[in-house]
Amino acid sequence: MKIDFAHSERSTIGLEWELALVDPESGDLVSRADEVLASLRTPEGLEHPHITGELLLNTVELVSAVHHTVPSAITDLRGQLAEVRAVTDPLGIELISAGSHPFGQWFDQPVTDKERYHRLIDRTRWWGRNMMIWGMHVHVGVEDVAKALPLIDGLMTFSPHLQALSASSPFWGGVDTGYASNRSLMFQQLPTAGAPAQFTQWPEFERYVADMTHTGIIEDHTEVRWDIRPSPQWGTVEMRSCDAASTTREFAAVAALIHCLVEYMSARLDRGEELTTLQPWFIRENKWRAARYGLDAILVVNAAGDERLVTEHLAELLVELAPTAERLGCAAELAGVAGIIAGGGSYRRQLAVAAAHDGDLRTVVAALARELRE
């Protein structure tokens, strides 16, 4: 099966951000995305070019245009967020951003009426209906298809670092799960989700998609839901392992780290260097550790099995990536990674709010809504 990888300018960037719709009084999820999106239609009655729906009717997604820098892409998302608020505020709908809703129940959430979503739920049943998850996706342009899969393999070494930084789903259905990112472990229950296959040549990916479509597992390559995947239609690698950032500042920091990592690794490939990659068993273990312990995770950082506290390894990585950040125009945003580490991340803030209010998770939703506004 031939899969063309679109031409893309090197290290351009695009962002996607899933937001939850909630009732400002009760804090519960509200399934009014159709109403919101209808109000965002153009004067000609066309759908908004960048603000869309998702699997569940409690979600809207912001999709940036293609940008050259993280600051301009974040400004794009801020503008779209303002557009959504211009509709949701008069409707009495609040917005929050986190990997999970603190107490929402899956059986209360209607699915968006689209054939692909109905098909997914019909196949995956209970696990599919439990996908009350919100994420952030970062696309980075790759100018040569030969680089796409090696970059993905190299990025998997740092996927747990990004997962720990963005972790924002400690609660599930009203329960403290004990995990910083319960979303990451829930999402991998879907067919084709989880860690990517460790391919190095594009024909290997084409054969994989051919096998999966031939056996009816997927209809096309867009249904490959790996934590990091190639997006051939855009000519990008797409980082998908992160929980939804709770603030634009945190989104900018994580996006800057991803942007810098891809460009840094791309330059290493240009020089003929080998990227640091891990065995599949280390990749699986690191994902679990980051999900469980967040910023307290001790991760395997190389094929020899050496381990480091994620925050210490990130501090070293920020120094190494500083020149790349300067070239990409995101030095201030990359510095925000240290701010996330110092502040403890969204999952810790949510747990602290719940503890301070005798476990009342409505206060957690209210805190998330304030953070996103501020």
C-alpha cells in the first residue's frame, strides 16, 4: 500500500487542544458541543475552519493553523478560545482543560453523531464509551519522509517526560486513582493506541497499514492512534501522549519542548548521528511510571538501563536544547517547563484543591475553570 507523505516545511508547528464543556454551578459535564459549534458557523453557514467537535458532545477542539513558532501558534489558540467563550459565556457554559473530568460518568455522555465515532464505539464497546479523555496534540513538520519514523523512535525516549509534565488526570469518575495521568493508560485500551511500532523505514509503515486495513482493523492510516504517529496527509510527526494542558502557559511550555526536540533530533540525523532509542520493554515501563508518578517518576533514559529522576533529566535537557529554542523563537516558552516543575503540575494542583475542600471535586472543576480563564 502506497502512502504519500505530504511535503511540509521543516519544523513548522500546529497545535490541537481539546476542551471540556461544564456547567458553572454544578461543575458537571454538559453535552452542548453541537449548539456551540452551530453558533460558530460562518455567515455563509459553513463550519468553523479551526474549531471542531470530537468523540463526545461535551468537547470542542481548537486546531491552529500552520505556524513557524510556538508563540504564534499559541496566540492562534488564544484567539480561538476567545471565539468559543464569546458563545459559551452567554449560554452559561464554562470551559476546563484537563486529561479527565474529576467526577463525570461515562454513561452520561452522548456520542457525537458521526459515522466514524459510531463505528468506533460499536467495535470497542465499554472501553470506547469510557474514553472521557482530553488531550493536546502537537504536529511538527518533517521535510523528508525518511526522517519521520526515526524521529518518532527517538521521541519515544522523551514521551514519558512530556507525559509527566502535562499530567492532569488524577481523578476518574469521582475516584482518586493514585495516578498522575490516568488518561494515558485509559487511552491505550483502544485498538491501535499506545506506543508506536519501532519502524525505521517508511515501507514498513506502509506494510503495517496495509495489513491493518486488509484485516478490517482500521479503514485508513488516520485510525492508527499511537502515542506518537506520522501524519502523512500533513507531512508531520504528531505527539499525542500528553494530557490536555490546564493553561495556555503550560501548553506553550510543553509544545516548545516538543518543537525543540524534533528540530534537535532532525539536526542530529542530518549529521549522520544515531538518536537515543529504547527497547520496547523500557518504553512500556517508562509510560507506566510517568502515568503513575508524574513528576516524581524515575525513568529509564538509555538502552543501557540507566535511570534518572524525570525532573533532573528535564533540567539537563533544557540546557541542551537552549540554542535550538533560541533559533526557533521559543526560549521563553521552553523556560516555562521549569515553571511546571516548580509548581508541581496540574495533577498536583487538583489533588491539593480536593484535599483542602474535604474531597469535594466540584471545587477542582471550579479551580480548573479559573486557571483556564486566568
